Amino acid sequence: MARLTPENVELAHRIIARYPRPKSATIPLCHLAQEQDGWLTDEAMVHVAELVGCTPAEVLGTASFYEMFKRHETGRYCLNVCTNISCQLLGGEELLEHAEQVLGVRPGGTTSDGMFTLEDVECIAACTEAPAVQVNYRYFHRLGPDDLDQLITDLRSGALDDVVPHHGTLGRVHQDLDGDRIANITPPEAQTEPVWIRRHRELAESNDGGAS
Amino acid sequence: MIGTTTPAMPTAPGVPAIVSSRFGVADGHTLEGYRSSGSYEGYSALRAVLEMSPSAASEIVKDASLLGRGGAGFPAGIKWGFCPADVWPRYIVVNGDESEPGTYKDRVLMERDPHQLIEGCLIAAYAIGAAQVFLYVRGEMAHAQERIAAALNEAYAAGLVGRNILGTDFSVDIVLHWGAGAYIVGEETALIESLEGNRGMPRLKPPFFPAAKGVYLAPTIVNNVETLSNLPWLFSHSVEEYRSVGTDSSPGTRLIALSGHVENPGIFEVAQGTTTFRELFESELYGNGIRAGHELKMFIPGGASAPWFFPEQVDLPLEGRVVGGAGSMLGSGAVVVMDETTDAVRACLRLVRFFARESCGKCTPCREGTTWEEKILQRILDGHGRPSDLELLLDVADNISPGPYPVASDPANDLDAVPYPPRQTTICPLGPSSVAPITSAIRRFRHEFEDKIVQRDLIPVEGVSVDV
Ligand SMILES: Cc1cc2nc3c(=O)[nH]c(=O)nc-3n(C[C@H](O)[C@H](O)[C@H](O)COP(=O)(O)O)c2cc1C
Ligand code: SF4
Ligand code: FES
């Protein structure tokens, strides 16, 4: 529960190297911490601050702005029911009520067995497939109450373990960007006119010169 | 249904699939699939562009009049030209934060055809002279992030991204970045703040126009995912072919997410400017009609921020200026259809609640105003509305967006349209957007609000005089 593991610290350094300024890695590193622990702990935020070179308060300031960062323990599965307009029109609010009944918690609450945290969320970009639900940010489209019951059963039984990883896991494929292939990531101060731009500018200038 | 569904994707006869040609291709997201399927050969446009001068490439985008697909519809080529001369570095930020309610197109573009977007980024980077491209994907879109990460890994390995692309002196890195859940981060200056590792709060324009002072205060071009996804087709065809679709002022196609009460909701690539809302709702290719046994009550033509349209507006074309003149906007290509079963107050509250939840809190009229709008609407819906509430609601709204708010015409009551855009007392347009559902609903369905307010007055209260 806590600071990043040595493995994750190494990954953190690789992520930081992708940005002209380390602080840009704040959100990705908070995700990394959340992937490690399932939620974003105070210790992890202190560690992230050390890694990107700012204060822990700045990391907290950033993290607390964003919905996905959970600053307390959540269920194994975050069940997010969209109730925004397109989903509302096709039963999203009723689906949320059904989920409340089945799980016995209100939005924001976690079931006593620690399996589910229920959330009432804004549009998740699946509006043509309403009502839409995400579990740990994996999509389930056009769900009726019975489908939701089945989904909950399958999640409990582990039948969907391949599809839905534990809370905090974002993409399971990562961009793989190492030193050799990086073209030109330096702080903005160190940047100059790109070579191909210069070449074409000089070419145009010499053509102009030749013409006149 | 458990699992994800495939969006339906036909285009009308004579309309090319400019951005959606690989949506139905199983391996369209891989490098091999990108090269061997779709309406053009993947990465052939990049080769062609590398033979041109950067300024010639920019000219093509300008001549094509490629309009931004993120909401404002600003021509991409002209925006690129706003970067101040001789100021380096320049950055590109790709806006993949799609979260405007009703909008579902950038996610499909990223999941189904990530290489198309990457090739688009490369073309833009070459033309502008970008030092680096940041591909900002909404945090909640895990699958899109995986697809883009995999595609970038393939493209780097194939020498298509990174150092000395295809053996030339063109070098650029594309970095996948992802958010963490906040609608306001879709606003371009908030996107930049977020990319710098901060709270996603918009910056004041001026002076912080991204093209002049963007990421790290360097010139930055922010473009939407769909905007850039048009580039590979454009550069493997021609300006003439691009402009032969749609109209002069709105050439090309648009992805439209059609949701709500239609028989066949889906994402459709339609010709801009010529397709009408009626075709979209009724054609078998698209919506296939309002759901059986029901009729159209109202629709949102461009996402939650857009004022509502009504049956009188169905024959308007999907053309930015026409829709703007009629009192709304095409916005992000999100068309939400509501039939007569829809409670206008409930729909209005849900939309307003969205803005109240998503207000970043930086300016008072929006932070306080959206909260009050939600509170007042909620009590009206709950049967606790006060007779003065409608005027109060409009007054709060007027503090966020002063003056007549954009609204559709109402011929039956002899009311004219108020054209888009609204005025604002706020830093960004989010606050004013919260007013769209309120003025739209009250102007048309005032009686629905009043009925809910009056209900309570029907309860006899002995000896108490009701203050009206
Ligand atoms: C509140 C708000 C939210 C926005 N959300 C998005 C978004 O999710 N995606 C997007 O591309 N543009 C969004 N925009 C528009 C962007 O500010 C910007 O205009 C756009 O990304 C520019 O790209 P384009 O010119 O290619 O359309 C939003 C604007 C506002 C005011
Ligand atoms: S209008 Fe609202 S969202 Fe926009 S800057 Fe002001 S408070 Fe933030
Ligand atoms: S409104 Fe529910 S996914 Fe968009």
C-alpha cells in the first residue's frame, strides 16, 4: 500500500522521459499508482511528487480534480451506469435504480463484500448503444435489468476476469518508447527550428534569390 | 447485451467513406489491416506529403476547407496558419477527450482505425513543423488507449514514427497521453493545463490562444481526432475530390452519432451541408424512423451544449452556418432524438446537472449559477417548485449568458430564432452551455414546468394565503 515498487519506479522514469517537462507525467503516474494499489494513496502521491519534481500538495491538487482518481479504497469493480441524456431516454436512470436495489448501495457506495462500487456517471461515449455501462472502464452496451443481473453474476463468479481487470488497470497494452527510437524529446528551451522546415525554407530562399 | 456492439456504418450512394472505411474491418486497427483495406492505402498519403514542402501541405488543408470536428467548426488550415512565424518549438495536441453528452465518434475512430489517426498526426506535424505530438485520450477509454498504444508501437517499429521517418529528415514523436475523467478538459486550454500536469481549468483567451501560447507557453495546435483522421484520405485523393462531397462552405463528410428515440441508432458518416435532419431520422440507411408508434417532440442537433430543435427544423441541412442561424449548433456531431414520451423538465434537469457537475469552478457565474440552475430544476421536478422559479431560473441563466440566448424559432407563437453563439460572462463556454436546455425547454414547453409548479398549489392549505 504505498510508494511505487522498484519495477514501477523504473516504468515511471520511462514515462517521465516522454515529456518535455516531468510534471506532465503527473496524471499518468497517478494512474500507475492506482493500478498498483487499486486506489491513490497519500504515500503514492508523495512518491509521484518526488518523481516529477513538485510538492505532494500539487499532486493532490491535480489528482483531486479528476473523477477517476479514488482517494479511498474502492470495490474490486467500479460499476458505472450512464444516466446522461441518450441513456436516460432509454432507461439509464431505471437501470441505475435497479443496480442500487441489487447491490444494496447508493451511487458512491461500496458493497460490504468489497466487490462493487456503484457510480452514477456522465456520458461515456456510447450514446448510440444506450443504456451503457462501464465496469472498470470496460464497456457493456444496451443493458436491460436482466443483462445487468447477469453481468453482476458473471463478475462475481470470475467469468469475466479476462475482459475486466481489477480497478485501476488502464490499458493493458502500453506504449513502448525507449531511448533508441525517441526522435527529439527535450525541454522546449532546447528546441530549434526543425530540420525539414529549415531545409525547405532555405530551398525557397535560394530559389527566390535565383529568380531575382 | 454483454460485450460491445459493432456500429452500423453504411454511407449514402455517391458519398465516400472518408474516415469510416475500416470500421467494419476486423483487423483494420493493425498496420497490416490499415495498409490493405479501406478507402485508401494506409501510409501512402504520408509518402506523398513527404515529397511536398510543408507549406504546400498546409495549403492543401486550407484549400480543402477542412472544418474542425471538435465543436467549433473552425477551418484547420487557417488555424495552423496562426502559429507565429519563427517561434519554436511548436506542438500538436490531439483532442481525444470526447465527453460531450450524445457524442460517440472519436472513440470509434481511435478503437477501429488508430493508424488513420496516427497518419493524420504525422501529416499535420510535417506541415506545421511540430517538435512533438501529444495524443490526449479520455481516461475512461481503456480500449482506445490499448489500440493506440499497439498501433504506435507498430508504427515506431516500422520507421513510420520517431527518428528519420521513412528515411527522410522528418522526425517527430507521438506520445500517448491519457486523462482521468473531467469533461472540461476537452476545452483546448484546459486540455493543455491537464497535459502540463495541472487541474484542468481553462485559461483566459487572450492571451492564451493555444496557437500563440499553448503547451509550455509554446505555439500549439489543438485538433480533434476526427479532424486529423480526414487527412490521410484527403492527401491520397485530391482537394477537388474532397470538395465534391458536401457543400462549398461545408465540404466533406461528418460522423454523426444518432441516439435516442429512433429505430436504428448508430454512427453514420454523412455528407456535410447537404444531408438533412429528416433524412438522418427517416432514411433506412440511418435512423429508420422515430421509434414505432411515436412522434418527434424535439432533438438536440449537436450535443448537450446545443439549443434544442423541434419538428419545424427537421428539414434543415447539417450545415454549420444554417444551423447557427436557426439558433443552435452542429457542435460535435451528436444528434439526440426525443419523442413525445420525453418529459421536457426531466431531460432539461439531466442536461443541466451535467454542467453543474462538470463546472471546473474557476469563475463564479458558472460555478454558482449552474449549481442553482440544477437546484431549482430539481425542486420543480420534485413538486416543490415556487411560482417565481421560472423567472429566477432565467435570471440566473442571464447572469451566465446575458441577453437573448440562442434559441430556435417558434412559428406557432410568432417567435423568431436567436442565432448562435451565446454571450458569456465566463472564461469558457461551459457555463453558457448550461443555459441551452433551459431556454429551449422553457420557450417551448413552459406549460410543462408550470404544471409541475401548480400541482403543489392544488393542495388546499387552510388559513394560509399563497404568495404568488
Ligand atoms: C466545454 C468544452 C468541451 C469541449 N470538449 C471537446 C472534446 O471533448 N473534444 C474535442 O475535440 N473538442 C472539444 N472542445 C472544443 C475544443 O476546445 C477545441 O475547439 C477543439 O478540440 C479544436 O479541434 P478542431 O478545431 O479540430 O475541432 C470543447 C470545448 C469546450 C468549450
Ligand atoms: S465557465 Fe465554468 S467550466 Fe468554464 S472556466 Fe468558468 S467555471 Fe470553469
Ligand atoms: S449519454 Fe450515456 S453514453 Fe452518452
